[in-house]
Amino acid sequence: MSQKTQNRSPRGLASNSVLRWVFLGIFTFFVAFPLYWMIMNSFKTGTEAFATPPTFLPMQPTVLSYVTSLAMGQHSYGVSFRNFVNSIVVCICTVVICIGLSAPAAYSFSRARLKGSSLMLLFVLLLRMVPPIVIVVPLYSIMRTLGLIDTYPALIIAFVALNMPFAIWLLKGFYDGIPRDLVEAGMLDGCTHFGVFFRIFFPLSLPGLTTGAILVAIGTWNDILVSMVMAREKVKPVSVGLGLLDTQFDTLWAQVMATSVLAILPVIFFAFLVQKNLVRGLTMGAVR
């Protein structure tokens, strides 16, 4: 045991522990309070949501905001059940296609020694740095020419194009952390690069794939710019319907909060299902 460790007093260790818990408590408060405020306001009446001073608990709890919001969505003035279906379909298809294409590409950048691969990887990074609004306009022109506006393919293609650069860079980081000896062992056993990828890298990178899937799903679910440009009534997602509650005369805050609570439930449920792999994926590569 070192002299420095021996000189640490129990009082100093207790002080550090208290400071750590205080910091975590403050951080948790700032993170959790907006969520708490959203849930509490969703059970308030429209009048109480604007009360001054604000009430931290609903005086007369009601689910009227949920019922009203879903009813308004049936008349294209809010969020309907159909909007949730549209968002779920687009998210699932985007995640499957985006991760399915990004994983082999990331493996190629990480393991295959191709001439010019570093330059191509830099180009992928530059694509990620381009603001989405710059890409949306040309995509809209292409989709309109193909007659795909207000269809699932238009949204899915746009989201895949926007998320693939991020997914490639994320997955490449995970593949870089897998020992190269495994690749050489697979090659000695007669595997090709495809065999090494599917038999070795794919199982080992499952936490990374899960992390990439979660982040792509969240970005797709929350996006409003692409959805407003590409979607109309048939495939309108939740994010666009939520924006319609902010009218030119008033903002229906109680309905906005109720709809926001419903909108985050699928993402929370999905993250809960894969939380084990998600935590492993977020921490993988922290120690090399």
C-alpha cells in the first residue's frame, strides 16, 4: 500500500463521497425535472397549465388532455394513432437498413486495407458535418421527380442517407477495438472477410450495433425537418403532428405535454428492452 493511500483519512474519504452524491443529485435534478414537469402538466387542465404561480402537482388530475389530443389528431390537427404507426414503421425500417449497410462499411474501413480508404472515411465524416437542411432540398426534388413524396420510401431513404455517416463512424470505433488476432485466426481457418465479419465480428459487436440502432432510432423519431418536407397526411409522423398543436392563436400546452408523454413511451420501451447491450456498447472502448 502506498504512502499516499495510507495518509487518506476516513474524514477525507467521507467528504469526497458526500461531494460526489451532491453532484449526482444536482445533475439528476436538472435531467429529471423537465420530464417530471412534462408528466405533471399532462394531467392538468388547460387553465391550470397556465396558472401563476405554477403548481408542481395537478390540483384536479385529469386525462382530458390525452383524450383531446388524440381526438384532434383524427382531424389532422394534432397526433393520431396513425401518426404513431407511421413513426414506428419509418424508425424500424430506417434502423434495419442503416445498420445493415453501415456495419459492413465500417468493417471495411476498420480491417480491409484498401487504397484511399482514409480519404473515403474523411469524406464520410464531411457528409456528417453537412447541415441536414442542405441535403433536404435536393432530396425533395429527387423524391418529387420519382413521385415518392408522402410515402414511406421517401422518409426512409432520407433518414438512411442522413444517419449512415454517423453509424459508420460509430461502428468503426467498435471494430477498431476488436483484436486483429481474431481476424488472422479466422483467415487461417479458411474464412473470407465476409465469414470473419458474420461469424466473429457480428456477435462481438452486438453491443455496438445496439447502441447505433438506439441512436439512429432516436434521431429518426425526433426529426421534424425531414418529416415536414417529405410527409403530408398519409405518412405524417408524431413529430409533425406534435408541432401542429402550436397554432397561430395559442399553444395548447396541456395537449402538447400529454402528446409528448405518449411520444417518448416507445423509445423508452425500446431502450429498456436493449438496456444491457446499450450500456455495454456505450462503455466499450473506454479502456484500451
